[in-house]
Amino acid sequence: MAEMDPLNTKMQSSSATLQQRVRQKNHLDYWKKNAERIRGRNRWTGLAIGAFVVGVFGYTIVSVKQEKILDEIDGEAKITIWRGPRTGANS
């Protein structure tokens, strides 16, 4: 069986900690460099999604109004059919 060397274990631990700090620093540097560009993309994406939502909402409102108008026209047509054609004899 291999004996555990406390010095070697401590070295590996400090090496892992150092690597983690280097990764964190690189990550932070990346965000500092590219934050404005990413924010700009996020703004454009948000505007595009918002425009889509407003468009769908507007289309829905217009189509519901058209359905109400068509229902009114259908109701008037039913009354006209029930009354019969308008001729000189029954007007």
C-alpha cells in the first residue's frame, strides 16, 4: 500500500486552490471586457420579444373585435331571413 505524504497532499490542495482563483480571475476579466456588448444584445433581444408580444396582443384584440362585428352581422342576417325578403307587398 502506498503511504500518504502529507506534504504532497498539501501541495495538491494549494495547487487546486490556485487554479480555482486563476479561473475566477479569468472569468471576472471576461465579464469586465464584454459586459457592455452582452448588455446591448440583451436589450435588443428584450425589445424584439416585447415587440412580438405587443404584436400578438394587438392582433388578438383586432381579431376579437372582428368576431364581434361578424356576430352582429350574423344576428342581423338571421333576423332578415326570419322576416323574409323585403318586397313592395310587405314593406
